Amino acid sequence: ALSADMGNTTNKLAESSAALGELAALDKKAFSSLLSLPLPVSNGALPVHESLPPSTITTLNTLLLSAERDGASSQALHADISDALGADRAAQIASLLEERGALFHEALHAVSAGSVPQIIDLRWERSAVVASAGGGNLQSTYVVTLVTQRGENVESQAFNANVEQLGGMVAQLKGAVRQLDHESSLLAH
């Protein structure tokens, strides 16, 4: 039997036709590639696969982490997603939960136990303006300070970045926010 939490989680995911629809729409080869990825991922660094939309990787990772968090059996997960994905694909995903359940459990424990540091501050300041070798262009360099906390331990890590690198970091942060919004919307539906 489903726990109340598991039913709520997987039903929200199962009702999200867009999210599970993407998994259902994958061809057989792409779906097999998805199942072979190194999941679980609890640190946000999802694997990349050239033929898979990142949202499919996020959906599968979120689905399996949620099922493990809520204590769902592979049979309960199969029952919840069969209508959206078909019995064969639901069985393959349920089998993945059964095979990798301990890994998903460890990933959840690592996050909840505080072994993954939390970002509590990010600052940057211009440290220098340097002229290029030809003397024409000015290039700013920045000191970026990332402050993290793990339990009671607060650490700062400073590093240098130029304008392009700083722009790349902003783009990665925006990508992370989009991924979090996508995962939140999967659970909210």
C-alpha cells in the first residue's frame, strides 16, 4: 500500500502530463540511455546526454528521489506511473528504484544530514582593471567569494574571475534556478 506522502508525491508527478509525457515520448533507444545514466543526483549536477532533453533527466531523478524519500515500494511506484508511461516503462523505472534504492537513500541522507554544504552568501567585487597587451582594451577582474555552511561550520572560498567567467557563473546560476523551478512544478501539479 502507498503511504499518504508517496501517493501525494507520485500522484503529483503522474498528473503532470508534460513531465511524464516527455518520458513516454522518448524512443526506445533514448529511454534506455536515460535509464543507464548515473543517477541518483542530489547535488544538482545532473549528468548530460547529447540525445536527451535535460528535463527528462530531471524528471526521472526527481521521481526516484521522491519515491525513495516517501518509502515507496517499486510496486507502488509502478502502479502510480503505469497510466502515464505504460506498463513496460513503469516496470523499468520501478526496477531502477529497486536496484538503486540504497544509492537514492544515501543521496537523501547526505543532503538531510548536512554533509552537503549550503550556500549562504555569494559576493563579488572588482579587484583590478588591466589594460590588454596592445594597450587598447581594459579588462576587469573580480574576486568572487562563495560562503558555505555545513552544520555549524561556515567557510569562505575566494577565487578570481574575469567578466566572461562571471557572466558564465550567472548563466549557470540561472540554469540552476530554472531546474529548481522545473522540479518544484513537477511536485506542485
